Amino acid sequence: MPTSEVAVAADRRQQTPAGRPEQAPAGHQEQTPAGHQEQTPAGRPEPVIRAEAVVAGYGAAIIVREVSITAGPGEVVTVVGPNGSGKSTLLKTLAGLITARAGHIWHGDADVTALPAEARARRGIAYLPQEREVFASLTVRENLLMGGYGLSRRALKAALERAHGTYPALSHLARTPAGRLSGGERKTVALARVMMSSPSVVLLDEPTASLAPMPSAQLLEQDVPALAAAGVAVILVEQRAVQAIAVSDWVYVLVGGAVELHGQAREIGARGDIGAVFLGANSDHAAVSGGAPLPGPAGDTEPGGNAAVSQEEAPQ
Ligand SMILES: Nc1ncnc2c1ncn2[C@@H]1O[C@H](COP(=O)(O)OP(=O)(O)OP(=O)(O)O)[C@@H](O)[C@H]1O
Ligand SMILES: [Mg+2]
């Protein structure tokens, strides 16, 4: 199966174009909820986290509709979609803050669907919500030490070295109270703190949300890839879709709580119709139709390489 294909979910059913592999461990055959056999695309690592047909919501409202998503070690997997499409709800479900009503979530070989958030965090599934940053009154070093709470002295030292190795810019800020840092630096500290617990999965909800374009670019182009380079499976939710897709391996487009489209990041980034996919559910995204790059919240219009691609797979 070529890895270059991009899948579009027809009518938001669990269907994919003929022959398109769904999410499953590399090289494995798997029974999908729709009942057909599908394969993982060659070239993707064995998933460390895998959601299968997950359904979740609040009260009577179903928000996440049979979503299947995977991420492997070293991958940046980005979830984009219109406001209110369920991206944060999906991340919370993966983190265990919301219990899936149907489907399964696997962490490695373990079914963690019923595990609470704390247990998932202990297993190495780290979640960084948009609003949580740093302890402002503590120094950068103290913030990092908090991230390594419970580690032995030796493990703590190793974790600090690893965090500083991944984010060298923090070294000269070690004694600075985090409250005095810029927004971008605070985000870097938050990522470094997450690193301290040696997670295998990091779930990032809109890390650039409150940042100006420059620190956003730094975060997406350097800090997030650095996490993946350390072997972490990163699932990133981002409004700055063009920039996020540019640093991602795999992309899922969530519309109305369902995966409308997913595929290799460079294929998705090259499509001219992602705006139209967004448009299907949210007219706020009208500006991104017609092959224009997807804007971020601050109107980032970085050239996205939206060269024409086959429209055969466009949603009907
Ligand atoms: N705690 C909650 N209780 C009830 N409904 C909620 C709750 N949180 C979110 N929702 C609803 O779930 C839907 C999806 O919200 P969610 O925050 O997952 O979307 P999102 O894709 O992350 O949006 P955004 O891009 O604006 O962050 C929305 O209709 C929202 O109103
Ligand atoms: Mg959100």
C-alpha cells in the first residue's frame, strides 16, 4: 500500500477509498468497526497509542464520532479542523479526562480505555491542555523538577539533562522565575516539564494559541519536533494548520467529530481542497477555500504549498 494516499471519509462513515489502509499496527491486519480488513500504511511506525472507533461526548451530546487515530514513536501527528469539531474533546478522551462511550484506546499492547487520566499519565501518556503552562513563582529549574516529581535523585538528574538536551535554550534560564518568561519561553518550559516524566505519548492542545507568530513558529518548527526526535509520539491539535502540517508526519482532519480526511502530512499539505473540507462544517473557514493556505488564528498565511493535487479523493 503506498503511503502517499490521502483518505477522505465518505459521508463520514468509517469508509476509506478502496484499498486505503486505516489505522492499525504496522504490518498487522485488523478488523475495523465497519467489518472490513485494512492495513496500516507502510512506513509508519508501530503505534504507541491507538484509538479505534472512539465515541465520546458530554451528557447527552455525542461529540467524537467513531474516531480512529494512531501515533508512533517519533511521529508528529496533527489534528486540525474547524472550531467546535471535537479536537479538544478527542485529546481529553485519549488522556482519560473523558471516558470513551464506545471504541477502544490502546497504549502499546494495553487497552487503557477504562483507565482514569492519572493512571494513563503514570503509564506515560502526557497531556498538555491549552491553558496550563508553568508555575509562575517557581524558577525554570523548579518547574522542571516538578515535572519529575517522584523520580529518584539519579533519575531526576538524568531527566533534567535530557530536558536541557532537548531544549538547550532553557539552560541559561534555569534560575529565572517562570513568570518572567515570554509566552513562547513558558511554552518551552511546559514542554520540557512534560519531558521530565519520560512520556511515550504527548498530547498537545493548541500550544500556540496565545502566542505571537514568531514564538509560534519556534514552537512548531523546533520545540514540537524536538519532542518527537526524542522518540515521543506527539499528537498535536493546532489552529495554525499550515505550519503544523508542515512539521507533521501524519494529519487527521476532524469535521463534526469525525475524521473527514487523513493522510501523510505532505500529501494533505499539498491538497487544494482542505479549506473545502473545513467549509463542510464551518463557514468561518470560508477564507481557506479555493486552494488558499489555511490561516491560523492570527491569520498566519505562510505559503503552504497548496499545489494542485488530484481532486478525485475530494469529499463529495
Ligand atoms: N465541558 C463541555 N460540556 C459540554 N459541551 C462541551 C464541553 N466542552 C466542549 N463542549 C462542546 O463540544 C463541542 C466540541 O468542542 P471541542 O472543544 O472539543 O472543539 P474543538 O475542536 O477543540 O474547538 P476549538 O477549535 O474551538 O478549540 C463543542 O460543541 C463544544 O461546545
Ligand atoms: Mg479545542
